Amino acid sequence: MNKLEIQEIENALEQYLPQEKDLRKNLFESMEYSLMAGGKRIRPQLVLEFCRVCGGDAAKAMPFACAVEMIHSYSLIHDDLPCMDDDDLRRGKPTNHKVYGEAIALLAGDALLTLAFETMLSPASIAAVGADRAARAAGELAKAAGAHGMVGGQIIDLESEDKQVSLEVLEKMDEGKTGALILASCRMGCILAGAGEEQLRAADVYARSIGLAFQIVDDLLDVTGDAALLGKNTGMDSERGKSTYVSLLGVEKARETVERLTQTAVDALSVFGDSAKELEEFAVALARRDH
Amino acid sequence: MNKLEIQEIENALEQYLPQEKDLRKNLFESMEYSLMAGGKRIRPQLVLEFCRVCGGDAAKAMPFACAVEMIHSYSLIHDDLPCMDDDDLRRGKPTNHKVYGEAIALLAGDALLTLAFETMLSPASIAAVGADRAARAAGELAKAAGAHGMVGGQIIDLESEDKQVSLEVLEKMDEGKTGALILASCRMGCILAGAGEEQLRAADVYARSIGLAFQIVDDLLDVTGDAALLGKNTGMDSERGKSTYVSLLGVEKARETVERLTQTAVDALSVFGDSAKELEEFAVALARRDH
């Protein structure tokens, strides 16, 4: 959870990317363009940190940490495509398809999703953590990324476009869209360290709490942060006219919920003892972030 | 390699699909629409058959057989999208995006690719074959499906659109686009049965030979089969004006090559003894097919 660790994650991501300069060069560059475009690297940090607090060797969890980031990255490329959100910019840079065209962007997303599994299930990764833990961790990520997890959340988002939805639907959507990968990250860290059921249960509570808090803070920032200056201060996502936590709960109740969820996340860490200090600070920092 | 086995594969595929009738219903239906749209089921048959000839229990290989078909199916959905081949029909039926729209077709492809790994790495699949074989077989498929395999072949296809290419480039493209999954299918069957290096080497030769023969037969059918009636009788893929095995080798040489490759495939099977009779017939049938 520090700059040094983020640099290590960046180095590892770079190393797992295909590098040949042949006829596939544009595909490989397009994959690198999105995967190495920065970002907070929250998910890989969670994998490494949960591995550590469960007594595991975080270095051996690195391929799995990078795999989650590859899946996150592919989902952003596909989300930005014209048939989805049709976004021109991502983190201040042109989106993948704006640079490489739609066909390559589509394939780069497919290739990053596949590379996640190739990276986790390489002979070296399997040898490092053992086949049992490798298969179980990779299975966890597959479940989280697919139709019952992230892609499932994306379809709920799509189907409720321009609609007011209930708090229940909003939560189910976010549980898939962002919650599932955060949950998988925490669980994978535990699994790779050989953690027991009690530790996994604590990781579940922590992950679900910070995952939901993260979304509510996003909505709050749209209302109270810089975005408010751009006219997004109605508590509705102005782009789509759909419900947000702020429109459904109100600013005050939304803030209280973030506080409560953060406390729940911190309390859950008690089973890990003092070693979980960084995870505690991480939960608090996520709740207090201003961008 | 018979109707009964194909029915078993169809049943298993159906069973692995998500079924809930909730907000994600359209996604799930879209996945089913393409995955259950028929097809020869060549790849899953190869997984099961190689498992069998190596002395393994084919029933336990079923999740892995289905996973290859899921990846094949996702690749067809994405290939048909407007930003790729922009096809309206697939196997005589409207393509996925024509029925469900581009966004859902994109997500259905992503979800099927992910479901392949979820299916191979479920607790039940891991328990059936052991974590060692499950992780290795899933890793084999990931490598074959990604940037160095199938997606790599798709990008070579894209980059050489409307160009005449050399035989070397054509082979490299097909090695990725179709060869990689065929190779992975044969290897996975061996791996799941705990086969040794000699058997894997034989599977490699068989797979590479039938994979290339399959492509050449495709090109021959475009010239000599029904397609000829539609004006595709120049030995060039009329849609794209690109090179084919027939345009590069001529009909006679192309036919000889198919014969030679089929013989190589059949010869490679000798290490498996009499049990490989079905794989032999399969190679011959692929070479002699008329559609």
C-alpha cells in the first residue's frame, strides 16, 4: 500500500505483456496502452496485502494480483466502446478504440481477459503457490469476472439505462460491476496464503463494505466534488438520468452509510491482529478520497 | 465421435449456462443463443477422445471439453460484430448482435470466455481431475486462446485484410485463428488423463496436421463446392481479396497437401494403438467433408 509496491505491480504487469514486434504488434501495443495507463491499482494491492496478513509470501501472489488488474483493464476497454458507453477519454487520455480503432480495441480486451488466466496458470505461477491454491484462486476470479459477477453487473447497468431504479437494484448492479472483483481480490490473497474459513469470512466482510462505500463515495463526489461545478449536483447521474446512492439516500444518509461501512470493514480486520494496519488505513483513505 | 457423444456435449453445455430469469436474463439468453446454435462440436470431441485414448475417464474431462467450445463460441460472436466481419448470418441464423444488439453480444462474448475458466476451475471440476491437471489444462487453453494463440491469429487476419500474403503468413494466421484451439483440445485431453511426453508429442503432430488440413479443405470447398456457384471460384476469398491456400498452392497441390497431412495425423496415432481408431476416422472424415 505504498509507492514502492505500486511500482512493483507496474513492473510485473509490464513483464507479463506480450512484446513481439511482428504482425501482432498493434494488438500488443493496444493491450499495453490500456494496461499501463496508470490507475490506483487498488485490486492488485488488495490481493498482495491479504496474502501478507494471512502470512503468505506476497511475491508469489504477484501473477494473481496482476491478473485482477488485467481483467479490470479489459472491462474498461470494452465499456468505452461505441456500442457501450461510447467514451472518447479515459483518465485524460483518448480511449483505446480512439487510438487503435474498434476492432483492435475489442481484441485487446479479449486478449487481456485471456492473459489474466494465462498469467495465473503459467507453469511458474502454479509452481510458486502450488496447483491447489492456483486453481482455486483462478476459479475465484473467473466466477467474479463473469455472468454472475462483473459482466452480470454491466448488463444490469445496461438494462436499467435511463431508468430510476431501487436501492436494491443499484446495490446488485454495483455488487457485480465493481464489488465482485474487489471481493475476489481479497479472497484470492487469503487463498494464496492458505488462509482458513475465519480469515476468508473476515475478508468477505471487509471487501463488501469497502466495495459499497467506494461506490457511494463516487456518487457523493459527483455532487459535492469538482463535478458539482459542472452541473452534476442534482444527485442524479446527469449523463443517464439514472438513480444514484445520493438520489436514493440523500447526501447526509449517504455520508453516514460510508462511515458505517468503513467502520464495519475496519472491525472485520481484527482477526488479522496488528498486521492489518495498512488495510485499515486503506479503507479509511478510500472513504476520505476527494477524486 | 458419434451422435450420442455430441448429445452428451450439448447437454453438458446447457447445464453450465447461467439460467436465472432476473435482470440479466437477456445476457443469459444471448449466451445460450450462440453456444447452443449447433455446430460440429469438433473441439470438445477431441478433448474427450484424447482423454479416452490416453486411458482417462472422459466424463471427468467434460467441463474442459465444454470450456473449449465456449471459447470457440465467444470468438464467433465477437468476429461477427460490425467492427469486425460485420456478418448478419451465422449457420443460417441471424448473428448474435442482430438479435440482441451489439452491447449484449459484446458482453455475451466476454461472459462465455470467462465462463470457460469458471467451468474448468469450479470446485467440482478440480475435485474430479485433481488440481494439478485442472490447472495445467486450463493454463493450456488460456495460452491457446489469447494474444499468442487465437486472438493473435485474428489480429494477423485483420492486419492482412485486402492484402496478398505469403504462405508463411497464412499458416501463421491459421495456426492462431483455428489451429491453437484444436491443438489445445488434443493436449488438454492428454493432460487430463495424465499422459506422458510421448503421447503429448503425438497429440501435437495429429492436432497440427488436422488443423492445417481443415483450413485447406475450407479453401478447397470455396472453389470446388457449392460456394463456386456463388462466384467464389477464383481461389481468392472474394469478400476480402486475400490469399488462400488454393490461390497460393493451386487446387492440385492443395489436395495433395491435405492427403499428406491426413496421413501424418493418422501415423502419429500409432502410439495409442487400436484405441485411436475413432481419431483416425475423424481425421479422414475432416479431409473428405463436403461442407
